[in-house]
Amino acid sequence: MFCPLQLVLIPTLLACSLGLNDFSTSPAELTVHVGDSALMGCVFRNLEGKHVTKVDWMLSPGKHAEDEYVLYYYGNLSVPVGRFRNRVFLAGDLLQKDGSLLLQDVQEADQGTYTCEIRLESESKVLKSKVVLHVLPEEPKEVTVHVGDSALMRCIFHSTEKKRLTQVDWMFSSGEHTKEIVLHYDLKFQFPERYFPYQGRYQNRVNLVGDISHNDGSIMLQRVKESDGGIYNCSIHLGNLLFRKTLVLHVTTEKSQSI
């Protein structure tokens, strides 16, 4: 078998030496919006006693475009490649045979099929996992409502893995230096809802309406006041992973301008 020399030496040489003894899982699908983050799973259980020596992530954009490397891990070094630099990270625990990838600030050109390949110590077979990523246009970053209406503010961490959401925080800023806590959810809370709408002007007006089991920390702000207009920052924690989103709420007294 002949493999031409390429600039990225490590991934190419290893791919040439391992042959066709592969193990693949069924492709997963994930739909995100431009600007969101996407956690793409690559997990293989029941492989005790085997150490991960190599992880490769590649993208096949389709439409006759060339495949491209996204990231490779070898020799305890994780290397994002090309246009994915500063946007991708290995988010899984390799000791648990988890080579999951976190892709941040998703772009339209990121759409396609992502293939993860994991190689184990003293093993010739290649473990493969695929994720088909669909990218939708960017969601509006501004929400406009009429005084007295309700405002739905969405915040979702998209993932193919059922990683447990551990914390959600919503903060408000009117554009000045002061910030207010709108809502705090924590898995450690013993309360039935596990979240605490803070006292003050948000008391009895904000509810966590997202499906926590699907990493959805969206909130509904009811009986909107003119003073509620400003910047809302959402933070979702999945263990040591963090997703942030910022929304601007505009409050109008003109009914015809409401959305």
C-alpha cells in the first residue's frame, strides 16, 4: 500500500500502517445554529485495560469538496488544524475511551460529516464514530417585546452525548457596570425544581422552561417591565464544559412594534 508524503506527517503515516480492521458505530446527527457550540461524541465503552494512543477528527463537507483534518491527538499532544484552530478542543476523558470534540463558534462552512478515529495501544483495529452536523442560520441575538408581555430567551448546549447539565446561570446588565442575578440552577440543590429565581424585581416572574435533560436552559420572563430592557447572559455547565450566550432584550410601549 502506497501513501504519499504530506505536510501533516503523524496522521498520514499512522493511517497508512493500520489497514482496514475497523469498528464503526452508526452516525449521529446534530443540528445547531451559526455561532453556537457543538459537542460531538466519540465514546467507546467496555475497553478496559486498553490505552488510547491516537485520536483523529476529520470533516467531509460533501459536494465534491476535499476532506480536511479538524484535530489530531498523539503523544499526549492535541493539535487543532487549519481553520479550526482556537475553535476545537478534545472534551472527552481519554482514560474512559472518550475522544469527544467540542466545536465552538460554529460557521456555515462547518456543516458536513465528522469522523472520529480512535486507536488503542497494541491494537490494529480503528474505532470509528461519525456525526452529521447540520448548520442553520444564526438565531436573532435581540428580542423585542411589549410591556406586560412574556419574553422567551433561549439558551441550549447542543450535544450528541447525554452529558448531565450541572448548572445554569442567567445574569442581567443594563449596560452599566452593575449586574443582577436572574436565575440560578444547580444540580446540587435539594429543592424539587433545583433552581432559584432570585428575590427582588425578578421574583415570581421568571421560570426555567427549557428541558434540562436536553441541555436546554431557556427561561421565560413574564409581565415584562420597561426596566427589564438590557443584556442577558446565559451560562450552561456540563461538568467542566461551559457554553455562553448573550441576548439583548428590547422593551417597547408601542404595541405595533412588538415581535
